[in-house]
Amino acid sequence: MRLLLRLLMGLLMLAIAGAGALVWLIDHYNHDLPDYTKLANYQPPVTTRVYAGDGRLLAEFAAEKRVFVPIDAIPKRVSSAFLSAEDKSFYQHKGIDPLGIVRAVLTNVENFGSDRRPVGASTITQQVAKNMLLSGEVSFNRKIKEAILAVRIERAFTKDRILELYLNEIFLGFRSYGVAAAALNYFNKGLDELSVAEAAYLAALPKAPSNYHPERQKDAAIARRNWVIGRMAEDGHITPDEARAAQAEPLTIRKRDETEYVTAEYFAEEVRRELIKLYGERALYEGGLTVRASMDPKLQDTASRALRQGLIDYDRRHGWRGPITRMENFDGWAKKLAAIPMPPGGEAWRLAVVLKDDDATGTEIGLGDGMRGRIPLSELKWARAWKEGELLGAEIRKPVDVLKLGDVVLVEPVAKDERGKDLPQGSFGLRQIPAVQGGFAALDPHTGRVLAMVGGFSPHMSAFNRATQAMRQPGSSFKPFVYLTALDNGFSPASLVMDAPFEYDPGGGQPIWRPENYSHQFYGPTPLRAGIEKSRNVMTVRLAKHIGMDKVKATAEKFGIVDNLQPFLPMSLGAGETTVLRMATAYGMLVNGGRKIVPTFIDRIQDRTGKTIFRHDNRPCQGCQDVAWAPNLPVPAVPDTRERIADPRTVYQMVSMLEGVVQRGTAAKLLSLGKPVAGKTGTTNDSNDAWFMGFSSDLAVGTYIGFDQPRSLGGKETGGSAAVPVFKDFMEVALKDRPATPFRVPPGVRLVRVNPETGQLAQPGERKAIWEAFLPGTEPNPDVPPAVLDGSAQSIGMGGTPGAAYGGSLPTGAPAAPPPAATLGTGGLY
């Protein structure tokens, strides 16, 4: 009896000591434990996704690629697989599983000395504590903290909340965080589409994803997956027949289909910059934003192809710069060729090596996959040798004039030659990465939504966006805003301005500036319309001098072309710097009737809960929401809240004059479009940049071509030769299925038939006559000789007063006297 009492006392003392030790242990570690209550509001980092206008994925931004899925939306098949693999007693234990610990200890003792991996006993709750609150160090201290936190987490949160955190937080390889991201990355499926075998494979990954890689460790991956399937059957989640069928399935990985994406790196990068500006980097990479971009994928693809082709065409006009490299030894040429890195910008083409160069009709080439092909002579004709200046080598008469044995070049499969004649199978065209660059932007002129934007030939060559970041001189594409300023100050499209030699003394010891026309000729009194259609420099300068550069500056800043235009006379010819996007936006404000728009790449942003936090269109609309569709339901009236920045009447006059640039002027090659379009060419001094800015009634487009380090494109290169073809190629597709909508005429405009070359009223039956737009009272008066602005008057009559004296005048049509040769200068832009 005494022995029994002593034993009981000993056990009691031991229990008290153990309890004391446990209390001390908990108190000791309690000071360093993180705050587990923050899990109540925990939101794991979630991928931000950007979608194009048609709903296809444009870009993803994430520190951890994760799609958060509430527990109620996770299929039982998926959650059951993880419970069977990781913690089958999850819904019974209180955070730690004593029986599981005992089983793990016994198993590890039994496996001691073997090469088997030690078995752990961490519950899902413990894994949540470790993954979200502790470090991943392997230590006794961490395990104690993990167990304490697990018990406390179980007291604070429901089992479903804990399982939700676990399934959305866990890393499963393939850059996948959470089960939803893993389902997409491994099988290209949503969670509800996973089979038993696929769900079991994902549940096999948490311990060590790299050990069960589906390709490098396929046997181990299948074995682990089948083990999970067996556990699911044992736990009653699936039937034995389902288990056998699942274990017999092959492990097939289906990576995400690339056709789901829209490839537009420059546009996606612009959206990324905008999101950072709005919400910061953390919200971008962890906030799970859903972004609807303004991009139209069809127009974007068309813009990319049009600009690339324009750059290639320019580059081919200026000759062949030689092979990428040479191969001296042809032993194992295919492997050697495959090892040569693709030069940036050549991604759309293939590398090839010249294997034979003794054929007069073509060149035999080899490709990196061992295949052979042929470049016919017709595909080499363009590749005349490039020389300094504007000279090209002799015409190509035989292939060896271009390519030599061992040359490594870029090629592209071709089926037809330039004349449309079929080429033999296995034919390739010689390609060259352009040295020139350019930018392109297209937007909705009524809203400012950027529909397409290209920042250069290839983002692999440079991430620099030439549509939004390159500050370039727009040349004559700026002139419409000088003419618009004149129209706002009493001039009409028929007003005459003297096109004759002009000198300007800037003072300060600077040389006299003598601007010239591109043709180096002068044409006497010329209507404003003809001046813009033919891009007359001297007229523009004389007009700007008269109305005042301060007014031109105000117009340029009002239309957003520049923030602070220097009011110097050469700026009237486009010597100030701006971007393609700014110019396209300004032209958009011409075609929309003078309403203020701000270019945007984003239509709408929603947070991770689906709440809209940004909307580009903030117009109030009564009856636009919570309305069920019904027949004959009236369309809600949406107010136009855009700011009016210009008189719609004078703006229309400018649009009509720019339409004349296409009908009779420097962009006449656009007549073949067969749709109403307007615009203005621009070529800067020394032909450093070639521009075209244009629009239809519902689409504004701008593009330029130039070298990143400005230098001449060549004396014969202009906006008409280099930039207009890019606009034309784009508009052929963009307007193909659209009606031929004429430009909208605002109220308060009087249309009168005039001769566009003289500005005077047209005679009956005159074939060249056009309908000219006038403000009432400014129409030409046949009884009064037209006034001419020649810059000599101190006071100018405006407002269309009949007979108002614009200074000295010449009889209509009288030629200007040719200037002395000594007075001709090269200053100015055209």
C-alpha cells in the first residue's frame, strides 16, 4: 500500500513538474511568437491580370503567381485530395495530431538507417503557421513555436478558414502559389475541371515539388500521385473503381495555351507604368487587380505589322549592311548554327548559313534544324550594298553579289515573289533588322482610349517606347495648329498669304533666318487651304509672324502638344519636341470638334473582390445600372462632359483643309483607301524624322520614322514616302468593314463652292471646284479684290470684311519674283 502511494505521489510530482515545464516552455516562447490574429484579415499576394478589349489576357504581374479562390468555390475533389495526402484528421484535431506524431515517430524508428525520407507529422494548421507566420528553418525551436501557434489558430478561426488559407497559400512548383494557379499552370484547367488523377497529383506536390517534377522526375511523380489516390480511396473520398481508373491515367502536362494571350509588350508595359503611378508597386504585384485595357487586339496586330513593314521597306531602300556573322568550318554546321544566338529584333525570322554560292539563280542555305532551303535571286535584288551617304552599290545580277559561302543571315519563308508569282517550295527571302526605328499610336478621338500603340520594331531590341517616350520634332505635322490659330483670329481657308522670300532677324547676334519651301520655289499669293495642302513653309512662317507666336503657343498647349512651347518663330514649323501619342491626341481633338480628351490605356480596374476602383468614363448616367433588358427600352441619355477647348466651326474648317491634303496634297496616295480620311505629313530639317498624323471620322492615328540617334533619313525621304505608307497599311484594315462616314459638319458653317487654288468663288461648271467651309460673313466677295497678307501691314483687317487690306498685295495669280541666290537658306522644317 505504501509502495502504491509513493508511486502515485511520484507520478503526481512528475505531472506537476511536466505541467510546470510546459507552462515555462509556453511562457518562454510566447514572447517571440508573431501575431496570429492578423490571419483574420490576411489577403495573400494575388496576380494582377490585364485583359485586352476582347477579353483575352494581355499581361500578368505578380510577385507570386496566385489566384485566390474562396473555400466554398474549391471543389471537394481537390480539398479531399489534399486532406488525404497531408492531414486526414484535419477536421478532428485541435491544431496538432498526437496520434499522427506517434505514427511518425514509429515509422521513422522503423526506417532508421535506410535511405527513406523521414516522415513528418505537421498538420495543415501547423503548415499554415509555418508558411505564413514563421521562417522555414529546420529547428526544434521552430517546431515548438509552430505547435503553439497551431493550437491558437484553431481556437481563433474555423477549420474552413484555415483550409482556405492553406490551399491558396501553398507553393506547388511551376511558379504556382495556391491550387488554382497550379491547376492552370500544370493542366491549363480550372479547379472544377480537374480529374481525380490531376487533383491527386497537385496534392502530391506540397512536400517537395521539385522531387515530383512531371517531366524530370516522372516516375516518382506518378508513384506519389498514385499513393495519394490510394489514400483518397481509403478515406472514402472516391470509390475503388475510381481509384483504379485514376491510377491508370497517364501524367500529361498541358501548359497554358499561348493563344489565350494577346502579345503586345509595349502596350502591356505602358499599362504597368500607369498602374504603378495610380496604386504603387505593391498593389500591382500583390493586389490581385483585374484591369481592362483599351487595346483592340485586331488594330494592335495591324499596327505592329504596318510599322514593322514600314521600317523594313525604308531599310531595304537603303541597302544591305552585310551578314550577321560568318561560319568558316562547315563540320556539324546545323549544331553550330543552332548555337548562334538570335540577334534582338530577329525573333520573327530564322537564322541560316550559306552552303552553296555558285548557282546563278539562287543561293542554297541551311537552317538550324538541319533543313535546307534556297534564296532565289528575286529575293536578293533589293540587297544592293549600303554605302555612306545616299549611294547604293551596283544592281544585283547574281547571288554572289550579295552572299558568300559561310555567311550567316536572317531569312523568312516566302511563297510568292514581289510580282505575286509562285516560288518553289522551300524558298526563303533575305531579311535584315532595320537600323531605323519609329513609333505608332491610334486612339478613339471621342474618348481618348488608345486602341493600338507600338513603341518600335521589337521590344527585344529596346524597351524604350518611341510612341510615348521619344521626344521628336513633328515638322510640318504641327502646321495645322498654326493655321487653326489663324482661323480663330479672323482668317478663312480662302484668305491669301504671300508665298515669297522671307527674312527674320532673331537678334542677339544670331544669323538671319531665311526659311524655304521644300521645292525651293515661291508661289506668290496663296490661299490658306493650298498652303496646308502643299505644306508651304514660308506661308506658315509669315502667318505665324502676323498672328503672333504667343497665340500659337497657347493653341499648342491647349491641345496638349507641348507643356511649354518656346514662342520663337521656327517653332511654327514644328521645331518643338513632342511625342507621337501627344500629336495623335491633338489630332483627335480636331476631328471630334474641339473637345478635350486625355489618352488612356485603361478602361476599368477592379480590386480582388470585384469592386470597381477606377473607370476612365466617369460620365453620370441615370438608368444605366440595375436595368433589365426589355424590348423597346429607350437608350439612356449620357451627357457629354468633355471640355470644349476650340470653336467647332474653325476646327471643322481645319479638318476640311486636312482632308484636302489627301485629296490634292502631299498625302494623295491615300486616295486609294476609298474612305474619307485627312491628315498632314511632316518632315523635319535634314529629313531627320518623317511623320504622318491623320484620322478618319472616328479614328486618330499618328506615326513617325527616324533613327534613335537623330541623323538624316536621306534627302529623298519625307513623311509622304516613309510614314504615309504605314498609315495607309493600317487604315486599309482598320476601315475595311466600316462605313465611309464623312467628317461631321457643325452648325453655324456655310459651305460655298470655291476654286481651291485661288480661294475665289467657283464659276459655273468649274471642274476643280470644292465646297469650302466659311463662317457666315467671311465668304469671298466677287466684287472686291482679295486681300493678301505679305507681312508689311501694321494693322490687319479681319473678320472677312470685304476688301480688308492685308498689307501690300499682288494681283491674283501673279508670280512672285525669284529671290536672289544669295538669299536662299536651308533653315526651317518642312
